[in-house]
Amino acid sequence: MSSTQNSLLGNARFMQLWAGQAISFVGDAVSMVALVILVVQLTGSASAVGGALVARLLPTFASPLFGVLADRFDRRVVLVASDLVRATLVLGLVFVRDLVLIYGLIFLMGFARTLFNPTIRAAFPSVVGEGDLTRANSLIGGTFSASVTVGPALGGLLVAAVGVSGAFLLDAATYLISAGLLSRIPLPRPQQVGEEVGVLRELRSGFSYLAGARVPLAVMIGAFLTVLATDLATPAEVFLAKGTFGAGDVGYGLLVSVWGGGMVLGSALMAVLGDRLRLLPTYFLGIFVWALALAGTGLSPTFVLALGMLAIAGAANGLDNVVTDTILQRQVPDAFLGRVFSVKYLGYGAGEALAYPAGGVLVDQLGPRATFLLAGIMTAAAALVVLLVLVSVSARDVSGK
């Protein structure tokens, strides 16, 4: 393990990528807080805030098209261009105060993010060796989780100190730094399967590959189902903290923070264990632990125990992120990596879009405890569905049908 750690931390290309991502992650968290505060200052409307979040999410549904670009063009150029575009758009938020224009900028930033995310994941195997993939994903995942945990608090402090415009300027600077670091990382062009035949045909070929790839297909289905199931509990969090346990705003903040802290712990666990674990069994173990922790949160008699359960759920979430990324990077050919990761992010977006309103209805009808319990049951059911997909596709392959 020591030699693997040394080879990873001695990899200049990975260290530049890691540093750029870490800076950008924190900037994202800061600007998200600033964006919400800006919309509230302009409108005083919770619906307007919801509209901003929807505008940010909508481009996710175009992910597969952007996955084609990630598999066709020089990935370094794509990544740097995405960062530069986002820096420009964030700078626009410094000057724009019309709500429609703000929505437009957020929407365009969502497009740039939708292009960046699958491309950076597809570029990983060419930056680190296969033996380092698990730990590399763990470090990136842990850094993202840490930014989610501390970034909002930092964003609040920055807005209080320098205002929303200062926070947006900081985020723009993080994108420029990330672009500068990524521009120095040599990345090979994606491997091509046959001749370039047009975006739509390449999109179809990506879906055709995925339909016949047993493990990647199961992971894609699992990405959608687990987000759909687990995020049912997200609207219940504030009601559980403030209504069920009477812990107030501070309690709600703690409840959200322990999840992020758990994600850091889960990523750290994978960084330590690395290739000692078999990835598929670890994947299923993580989902079932996640399910039990969500159900345990709904059944917890005390707020402290609920916090402990959510920390465990967050750890399982962090572990799942590392394991699924590593499975895909190892099993999917380079020529299809961008398209496959884009489908994964599409599954995340679709799961969130369905889970949040459904979770709100469940909280209104059943209460927060029952919503957490139901989310746990459905998460376990999602794991069973993924297992059935693996078994059925494997049986089909054996029978030759």
C-alpha cells in the first residue's frame, strides 16, 4: 500500500488535477451560498430560489450528448474550456441583477458543469495507473465531500465579509486556477472505435455498448435507483431536526454536516483499504449499510443516535461514489468512458428530480420518521434490483440469448 500511495502522491499530473479540483469544489460551494442569498435579496421568494436550483439541474438531462464530446475531442481542451466558460459566467453574476438573466447564467453554468464532470472522470485512467485508481478516486471524493461540509459555512462568512459579488469573484478565480492547472496536464486523445460518424450515431453506439455491458449497466441502474431512494429523505431532514427532535436550526445544520463528514470518512476508508477490497461485494455492502442507516435514522429515539445513523449513511454514500467510479474506469473501454459517465450523471439528475418532490409529499403525508424508514427500505430494494440485473444479464450471456 505504501508504494502505491507514494506512486500516486508522486504523480505530478494527478497532484495538479487534485489541486485544481479541490480549489474548484470549494469555490462551487461558496458561490452556491452566494447565489441563494442573491436571489433571496432580489425577490424574497423561496420559489425563486427553487427556480435557480432547477435551472442549475436541467442541463444534466443533456448529459449523454456531452458524453459524446468527451469521447471525441481532446479532453484537456474540453476541461480547460469548461472552466474558462464557467469563470466567465460566474463573473456575469457580479453584474447582473435581473432574475431572468440570472437564471440564464445559472443554466449555462449547468451546461458547462455537465460537460466537465464526465470528461474529468473519463480522463482519470490516463492520469493514474490502474493500481492507483481506487485511491485517486478516494482522494477526489473525500475532497469533494469536505468541500460540501465546510464550503457553505465558508460561503456564509465570505458573503458577510465581502458581499455576494466578492464570493462570485472568488469562485471565478477558482475556475481560472483549475483551468491553469489542467492546461499543464498532458492527456492523450480518447481512443476511437471506428470512424467518427456523427454525434447521434455515436450516442447510439454508446447506449448500445452499455446495453451489452453487464456490470456497467448494473452500475448505471444502481446510480439512478439509489439516488431516487435515498434522496426521498432529503426534504425530511429539516422536519426531523426541528419538529421531531426540537433541535432547531443548529440541529438541522448538524444533521446536514454529519452526512458530509461521513462521506469524507467513507472516502478515507477506501483510500486506506484501496485494492484490498473486491469492488462489487463492497458496492452491495455499502448500499445495504446505507439502507440500514436511513431506516435507523427514522427509528432513532434520540437526536444523537439519529446523527450517528446519518454519519454512517454518509460514509456509505462516500464509499459508493468511490467504488462506482473505479468500477467504471476499470471496466469501460476508453472510447466509451465519457458517454458512460454522462449516463451516470443523467441518472443522478433524474433521481434527484423525482425524489425531491416525492419526498416532500411523503413528509406531508407520513411525517419525517416514516419517510426516512421508507427511504431505507427502498434503498435496500434498489440494491436487490441491481443484483437481479447482474444475475439476469449474466444468465442471458451464458445462454447466448
